[in-house]
Amino acid sequence: MQLIDKIKSGGIALISTALIVVLGGFAAWVTHIVSCFQNGEWGFLLVGALFFPLAVIHGIGVWFGFWE
């Protein structure tokens, strides 16, 4: 029984972590889009749409004030 409980709790932690990462990535992507629209950076908006990880990095950078 203890093994099953450990698997269940580990599964919940894994699913929760994955959900947080996915939602955080989506939020960073939306931040990238909004930031590019506000600043008129159309080329960078297109690049971020084609290369999702770049948009996520830019969005997180905007959150922490690395880019405006």
C-alpha cells in the first residue's frame, strides 16, 4: 500500500509541475506577443511566432526587466 501511495503522490507532483511549466510558458509567450505589439517590433513578433522557445525566453526576460 505504501508503494501505491508514493506513486500516486509522485504522479500528482509530476503532473502539477508539468502544468505549471506549460502554463508559465504560455504566459511568457503571450507576454512576448503583447510586448512586441506595444513596441511595434513586427519582425521580432514573427520570429517569436516561428520559434516558440525564443518567444518564451523573451517573455520571461520582460517579466524580470531584462527587456522592455
